[in-house]
Amino acid sequence: MCNIMKVNKTAIVYHKSDLDGVVSAAIATMYENSKNKDVIYIPYSYEDDVKKVIDKVDECGVVYVLDVSFGADSKTVFKKWLDEGKSLMWIDHHKGIIEDSKTWGFVVPGLRRVGVGACALASDLLMGKVPAIVRCLSDYDVWNKDSELGWDTVVAIQYALRSKIRLNVLIALSYLYDHFKENMK
């Protein structure tokens, strides 16, 4: 019974300090909700205590780590979760940790690419498309001033959504639902 409960719980660890992490968490939630999983949110930033994350993730069978890593502890934490049989998905765009991960001797499932925000990576991987609104947020996060959407538009969307979403995953989820509803089954 305990193992069944773990399998049905999903932890979404996300960078809590910007819309890239928050929208990534909303996208992962949409994906997991389509599978009737219970989702717990673990907002995280680099100055937070990784041990608190590990304790919360212990009860979950599925773990997403979005737009963030655990610095020098990343290799140990990810290896622990993989060894425990957790379904792990790491989506990130930060060059330093991506380069470091290439030396770990194991591969963490997910998608990592420098130059593309985590929300666009999550959207592409999990939902099969990247709506313009998500591209705007991604372009802003990686300072893509050559965005096909136009930098002025990217900045305007960023600030409009900051005031609307206020770094709240559930508000982001509600706001983004219409952009993905045909993918929801």
C-alpha cells in the first residue's frame, strides 16, 4: 500500500524566484494532472536548504526538478533519487550545472539546453508545443533580445504576467490552461 501511495505522488521542485520556474511548474502540473497524480509543490531557490527538499520528496515516486539544481549537491541528490527508483525529470538551462552533469557518470532524464528557458523546454517536452506566451517568458529569462516575437513584446508580456501571476503556480496554471487545453486528455 505504501509503495502505491508513493507512485501516485508527484513532487514538483521549481525555482521559486522567477516566472520561468513557476510556469515550468504549472506546465508539469498540467502534464501530471492528466495522469490523475497528486502533486506537491516544493518552491526552491539556491540559498534554501536542500535537506528540506529531500525530506519532502521522500514520499513521492515521481520528481520534477525545474529551472533549478542543487549546486554542488546535485550529483548526490539526483543519484540518490535514481537509486531509489524514483521517476526523475530534470529540466534546466543553466550552463554551469549542465556542463558539470556531463562528468557525473550517469544521465538524469529530462531536457537541458542552454539558451532556452526551462518553461519552453518543459512545454516542448511535456506538452508537445510551445505557445507564444511561453516563448515570451523563455526569451525573457535567457535575455534573447533577438526574439522573433520582438524584445518590446517579450518585456511587456513578462511584466504583465508578473503582475497577474505573482509567482504563484496555481494562478499560472489557471492562466495557461487555455494555451494547452487541446493537449489535455
